[in-house]
Amino acid sequence: MLISRNIQRIKPSVTLAITARAKAMLAEGIDVVSLSAGEPDFDTPQNIKDAAIRAINQGFTKYTPATGILELRKAICKKFERDNGLAYDPSQVIVSCGGKHSIYLAILALVDEGDEVIIPRPYWVSYPEQVRIAGGNPVVLTPTKENGLKVSPQDLRSALTSRTKLLILNSPSNPSGIVYTRDELAALAEVVLEAGIYVLSDEIYEKIIYDGARHCSIASLVEGMVERTVVVNGVSKSYSMTGWRIGYAAGPEAVISAMGKIQSQETSNSCSIAQMAALEALTGPQDSVGAMIEAFDRRRRYIVDRLNSIEGISCPVPQGAFYVFPDVSSYYGFFHKGKRIEDSVDFCEFLLDEMKVACVPGAGFGMDTNIRLSYATSLENIEKAMDRIEEGLKKLQR
Ligand code: GLU
């Protein structure tokens, strides 16, 4: 076989695959409502676009240092200090081509062949695959039921082995929307320090949080944690800048410098123009962030109510991010046009093919009983999608 064994064992991103399929159907003139991608529907704020246009006009179109321009890394340090109580030097910060890329670089820098990486279920689709690309072994941890979908210190202890290198935490979580409290994170930090492992803390949804929940970075909590944590964040979600591909990470200097070494051989720097736009996002007016969160919150309440009003669907209220992750498994075993719905993939296929609503199967997130719907789209679209789902489920037969 032509393709390397390592790459043969990874799966393509299911979130991107479904989004592409929905876009292709739209291009064919099919009226699809897509609740698939985790991508804010708002335009990038004008001040940010202007900063990019200025950068182009001023000829800021050449290579930058591989880890990103100093001004942006300084602005990121200020952000960490202001929002998370974390003091970093710019040498402990790297700017990469999106949060996904920052995560990948951190995994490559930390994980050796055969190392185990603990990933709580449900997880974002790319974590296990990126660990596999690095030659590591993802160890998927199912939280005990009493804690809902949150990992307890006991859960974490039970997953540790002599090969454990890293724990990946994502709060607010994609896909579940859970947000860990300060105390919950502090208790996990104690176990991490005791075990001498590292944490990759994916905080990309930090700003998208509701009902008075508070985001807290595990790196800031217990003495010694900052040396054990790589914090990943970015501008994509908070500033509606998914296409600009700017993510960043902060952590121990040795880890960040290893990530910089990989990046220098891999992509050189992230786009110079997008870096200038990200600088404006972090240092310019912040009012657009609040306006987006208010809109997400209205959509969140609406979609949760609609889903829970459908018989057989149970949808917890997310505290953060812009996804709902309902359990739809009571429909498994039902038939449509003679075809049996066996799992979340069949369920989403039915919704897409028959009802023209695109959602992501929970199987991609390690939880086949559920599906993920993104509410980062207009209320009008969400209403249309919910009407179709409600209607469609009535057509299923036992
Ligand atoms: N993080 C978003 C999602 O989960 C964007 C797509 C991706 O990169 O997976 O939908």
C-alpha cells in the first residue's frame, strides 16, 4: 500500500466532512440547513478587517518570525494576564495557523511513540487523530455517571498508567458545552501534579459562556500547574475569524520552543496579514464579542427548548460554546423506507438525506448515543431545522 501505516489508521475530520457535504448540496440548489460546523455566522468585525487591509496596503506581506510577530505575542501575554491571571513572557507564546494547529504542535512536541494521552469522552473529533499522527495512543476516558460528563479526580486516577504523558481538557467543551468549575479543575490539577503528567488545556470557547458560568484556566490554579500546562486559545470563535487561521498557545518555554522548531519546518509562520488582524482583535474594541454571545444565548435557549419538546430526545442545557449534544438513541432501531437506523451516523444521514438538516454524528466525538447541532447560525435557520427534525421524526416507524 502506498499510504503510510500511520496515516492509514487516522480518520478524516467528520465535522469538516459534513460541513463540506452540506455546502455541496447547497451549491446544487438543495435547500439544506446546516447545523454542522462550529463556525460563527457573524461577519468578522470591521475594525479587524480594516487592520488586515492596512497590513496589505503597507506591504506587511512577507515572512514573520516562525512563532509570530512580537507585538502579537505581547498582546497575547496581556490577554492571559487580564483574563486568566497567567503571567507569560512572549518567549512562552507561539502563534500558529489556528487553534487546531496549536493543539497539533503541542501534541507533537510532547508525545513520544507509544505514550498515552487521556482524552475524556465526549471529545472534539481531532484530539485522538492528532495523537495517533504523533504515534501516541489515545486513551478515551468515560466519566462516571454521577459527574455528568465531567471527569472527576478518581476517574483521572483510574486512567493513569506508567505510559501516561498528557491529559487533554476542553472547557467550555465542544461538543457537550460543559464548563468545569474552579474547584473541579483544582482537584484535577492535584492529580496531574501527583502523577507528573502534562495538560493540554483547549480554551478556545473561553468567551462563549452563559448563565453566569465562569471560565477558569487550570494552569492558573495550583502552584506548579503553569509548568505542566500548555494553554491553547485563538481568535476564530470569539471574533468570528475561523477562516483567518490564527490560534496560539502558551506554556513552559521548552515546550513552546519545541513547538516553534516544528512550526519553522512545517508552515514557517502563520499568515502575516492575519496576525495583524488578530492583533487588532485582541487589542481593539471588544463590544462585538458581547453582542455575539447575547445572540448565541438566545439561540441556545430556543434550540434546547425545541429539542426537549420532541418525544424521545433529551438535551442537557450547555453552559458554554455553541453546540447542543442531545441523546437521540431512543430512535435507534426505528425504520425509514425500510432502512433501520442503527446509530448516530444513520440518524444524521436520515436527517440530511430526508429532512435536509446537517448535524454531526456523536460517533465522531466518541458518543454514539448523541448527535451534535451547532447553533452558530441564525435563529431563522435553527427554527427551520427544528421544524424539519420534528416533522421528520414523526415519519420513523418501529
Ligand atoms: N471546531 C469546529 C467544529 O468542531 C470547526 C471544525 C473543525 O475544525 O473541526 O465544528
